[in-house]
Amino acid sequence: MGLITNKEIQDDCILGIWEINEDYDTLSSMVNLESKEIVRLEGFLNYNRKLEFLSVRVLLQLMISKNARIIYNSTKKPFLKDSSYHISISHSFKYTSILLSKGMNVGIDLEYMSHRISKIAHKFIHPDELITEDPDLIRYHLYVHWCAKETLYKICDKNMLNFKNNLIIKPFELQNQGEIKGIVHTGLKHEEFDMLYYKTNNYVLVLCCKKIEK
């Protein structure tokens, strides 16, 4: 399948999604890697992790440039080497996703709904958050909350946030796609974020593009 999405979803915010159906040799032939990237790739022992690494680079080069290079800070947050875009990356099972913006902070999370997430809901659902009682929708509703909190965690630079106590998703009507609001609340910070969520082929994707405060 390869490229599924490469589009501007709002002003100055580009979403790319890739479905991994290629093998290692095919993906590696589609991307131009520097020596440091090759060393990093060869260091992965897991075959699927290698495919994820390659698919991210293939997708990024299709979205902006064959010269685009990803680097990481000490908390493994990704950046572009030339600082041309802010970037957030997520992958799960067969899908890889990238969110880019030149002038906004970005966060994205993608999850394949494979687990009985209700077993760990008590670890990340705040008492003020409302989850549907419909047994056919509970798993999906919980995954939207989880992905939204992962998105907030990323956009806030993984700043020692507790998913249950510091990240709150306001009640919303569950649909196949829509808008949700999240709150980051700590002793030093109280900020609200607008996010978009989508459901497709048993995947949940949540993303956020927020203007950088100067």
C-alpha cells in the first residue's frame, strides 16, 4: 500500500501516513541514509523495528525532501537536523505516521487497537473523565483517551507528566473522527489543547498542532 496520506490538515500542519507492506530490502532501496543512520538501523535486533525506522525515513523524504534528516535529544524526542520543521512521529503495527509544522509545536500518537486496554484504564483515566458504558465502544473510547494523552505528553516534551493526574481529556461525543480538548495541569502549568482524532481500520490516531507562544 505504501503512502496512504500526505496532506495539509490545517494551516501549516502536514500529516503523513504510511502502511508498511514492503520488506526490508524494498524499503531500504527507497531511502537515502547517512552513515550514522545506517549504524543506528543495523543496531536494531528486531526486524519490525528496522521496518519502522525505514518507513519513517521513506515517508519523511516523500513529505518534504530526500535530504531531510532526523536527530534525537536526550529524551529521544525527534527533531529535523536542519530545523526546517517541528516533527512528531508515531508507529503501530503496520502504520507509520508523521506530523510536521514550520511554526507550531506538534504531537501525534497512533495505536492499533489490539489489547484489552480496559485492564489498565485505572492507570491513566482521571476521575473527571467520562467513558461510555456501551460495551461495543468502551475499547475505542479508552484508546482515544490514551492516544490523546500520548499526544499531549509528546507536545509538552515528555516533561515528567503523569497520564492520570496531569493530563485530562474533556468529555466528548465519540465518533469515527472529531475534535477533543485536553488539559495539562501541574503545579506550574495549566494549559488547554485542541486535538483531532480519527479511527480507521482498527487504528486510532490523535494529533495536535499548537501555536508556539513567544
